[in-house]
Amino acid sequence: MKFKLLTSILFLFLFTISYAQKTTSVILDEAYEQATVENKNVLIVFQASWCSWCKKLDQNINNEKVKDLFESNYVIKHLTVNESKDKKHLETPGGGSFLKKYNGAKAGLPFWLIFDNKRNLLGNSFGSNGKNMGSPSTKKEVEDFKETLKKSSKLTDKELEIIGEIFYIKKK
């Protein structure tokens, strides 16, 4: 009797955990709906807990000088992928498949995509050299990033310059 009770409790616990996290399709549906209502585009960022460049990208996007610029043009959503074995539970269900669909599975993290509210791809983190710029930091990456933002937002040249100043890491 105790074994059945413990088994039932364990099953219920595992079932709850597996469905507590939103799936990629739910996150995307909500993002596109919000983007339609707010007349914005959708910025999807693929990340992992171990990824220092992912943290840098978020830090830059949330910098007080540019946070409002991003938030007024994009609905920003994060999908967690490529976690280590002990942190697989952090992954967004379906995130890996979505990353693979857009050729990001071998690109490295962070990887990002920009869509309009009708789910059309407007841009991605592949720079003009065909490589993932992730969290742009070099002069060329930042220029490519600004060009992608310009094509997918209402950001002015002056606003794009401010974003560039936040992202560019000057070499000493």
C-alpha cells in the first residue's frame, strides 16, 4: 500500500514538473499574439545557463540606455537549449528542434532570430560572414547587428548608434 502511494506521488510530481514549463510552441504563439496587439516584431534568443555570452547579450539588451529601444520594437522571448546533462530540466521543450529548423543547432550560443507578427523570418544572428555573431561585440558584428535591427524595427540611425555603443567591446 505504501509503495503504491509513493509511486503515485512520484508520478504526479514528475508529471507536474514535465508540464509546468511552457513549450516552445506556446511561448511563440503568445509572442506573436502580443506582437500583433503591440505592433512589434518578435526577437527569440536561444540561451543556456552556462553561456557567458548569453548573459552578456541579455545584459546589453537590458542596459538602461537601450532597454526601452528594444522593448518598444520587439517582443523578446528566451528559449533555453543545449544544457548540460544535470540541467536538462531547464531546457524549453521543443527549443532544440526550433533552433535546428533555423540552422542554429551548430552555430553556438547565443543564437537569435527576428520574426514579424505573422511568423515571417526577418533576420538572424548570422553575420555577413555567415557566422553566428551571438552577442555582437566586434566592430563588424555590431555593424551587422545594427543592420539587422534597422531592417526589422523602427529604430532611427541615432538609436542604432546608441545600441552600437553598448554592444561594441573596444580592444585594448
